[in-house]
Amino acid sequence: GLEADLQKLGLQENDKNPDEDIDDGKAFLPKLFELTGRVKIPVVISQLKRWLNDNEGKIIVFAHHHSVLDQIEASLKAIPTIRIDGKTSPKKRQELVVSFQKDTRVRVAVLSTTA
């Protein structure tokens, strides 16, 4: 969980200046940014499932980090979903876009903000 992740970063609840314990300050902020995305996942998934249950349309979900995309995608295994991220080839990307647009069963697109 979050507490374990913060401990991995060398942050303790009683730390007065967490930057003192971090060797590479440049690595700290991106990791913290990722953690802020990860802590939102349960609420995002809950709201997404509620929306899908209450509506018949399609929805697009954007996320920045692969770990966040992975967890959102995994939570929707029972729902036909497409995913496009930086690892998706241009050809496959186009196929997925067409699938999302044309296939009425595909209701969710999970997309990377950097794809």
C-alpha cells in the first residue's frame, strides 16, 4: 500500500525533512507523482464501474503511469476494453481506435496521456 511505498522511498511519518534521506532528488518527485496516481485508483475504479452500470455509452479513461493503467485495465477484465499506451504500435493503435468506435461491446478506452 501507500505506507509501504513511502517507506521504500525512505519516508517516515515523523521525518522532518524527507529530502535529506533521498540520494537522488530527481527520482523522488516522479515516484511521488506516480504514488499520487496510484492512491486514486480505487475511487476511479469505483466511479468507473458505477458509471458503466448506470449508462449505456462509452468512456475514455486517461492516466500517466503504466502502473495506474495496468491496475485500471486489470479491474475491468469482465468489460471489453481497449488500451493504448506508448508500447502500442501505430498499426495496432489504429485497430484499437476502430474497435472502440465501431464495436458496441467495447465500452472503455484506457489511454496513456503520453501515448
